[in-house]
Amino acid sequence: MHENPAVADRWVRTLTTSSAPRIQLVCFPHAGGTANYFLSLARALPAEVEVLAIQYPGRQDRRAERARTSIAELVDEADAVLQARLAGPFAFFGHSMGAVIAHEVTQRRARAGARLPQRLFVSGRRAPDQPPCRPNPPRTDVGILEDLREAGGTHPLFLTDAELRAELLRVMRADYQAIDSYAWHAQPPVNCPITALTGDADPQASVAAVRAWSAHTSAGFDLRVFSGGHFYLDEHRSEVAGAIGEGLLPLP
């Protein structure tokens, strides 16, 4: 069942186009993130890659919509809208919470017998069978703001301006509820290669916990470690783009 075009347009943003695309790359943002977060990365990728990004409800131009509070909701809706947008070869890239959603969409497609990504890129996220990085996730606005400061990647204005901070917290409450209530249920490894990327000083995902993604694929695994923390990709955009390009091109 395909979503109607109007619904799909709310969920999927085209960040770059190509006159002769060889593959589509769908990017899934982190908690509190937006589709536009991937714009600079998209522009650094090879011209043959058409880059799409998911825009979750409740933020920016979707502010009036209810922010989803469970990973299952986000997975169900993202998978439905992507069915009409994935015409040829495609791959997924998810950062942090987005890595969980990208992996669960891949698992959902595998169970349905649908086409799988040529490669799944999981960034800044421990493997789903690994223990939580924080046994007591933040429940208060103060705790969420402290968590954001530690992770980095948030423009200081969103932490200091009262109106922007309130808007950020509204989204983060929903996203944190979604990711902190997520529970992994053992499933067979996906039959597509996984490339895991992480920063060597990420407080939310140790290198060992990220390496554990190797158990979740039956089709090959690659680990890329960069210097930096949870938002290492802001400092290594060209290198990350290079790693993605190597994983996608040339296609078989």
C-alpha cells in the first residue's frame, strides 16, 4: 500500500538531484534533527548519488503535526512513504536515533520480502543488542539540555534563546521518549552490508558497541572510526562522504 503523494512530500526531502542517478541515499536524522542537517553531507557526495532525507513530524515545516513518541510509529510511517520513492537501487544512512530507524525499516522490508538497501550506514549508534549507554536517561528539561550540551551538535542559540530553547525541548521530549522506550527484539541479520561509523570519543556509543553491528548483517561489515564525539561527522564531512561513496559506487 502506497501513501498518497502529499503525505510522501511531507516526509521526504530531496537534498540533491542527479541527471543520471545510479543510486538513491535516504538519510534518517538524529533525535531533534531535521532533514536539512544532511544538506552539507549530501553536497559532498558523488554526483551519481541522489540524496533524500526524512523529515520527522513535529519540527520546522511540520511543526503543527504531532511529534511521534515511539520508534515503531516512525518506522511504520517512514517505510510506507518510501515505498513510492525508491524506484531503483537505494541505500540508507542513519545517525544516532536515525540509525535505529533505518535499521528497523530495513528489518521490516526483509520480513515483507521487499527490496533491501544496497548498503546500510549506521552512524553514532551502538548496535541494538548492546546495553544502554545511560541506564537513567534524562527525564527533565534540565537533564535533556545537559545531554545536548555533552553530545554537541546543537547550535548555541538553541540553548540560550528562550523561544528557540522551548521549541527544541518540545521536539526533544518526544524524540527522547521514542528512543529511550525502544527495545530490541532479536531478529535475523539483514542480508545487506552494514557500514558502521562513529567518533572515537562518542559518549553515547563506544567503538566496541558500534563494532557489534557486525552481528546484524549476513552480507559483510565495515567499521569506520573518526576522531571526535557524537557529531564527529560535522568535523569530517568530506571523509564521511568519501566512506559513503566507497560503499555505494561502483554498483554491481
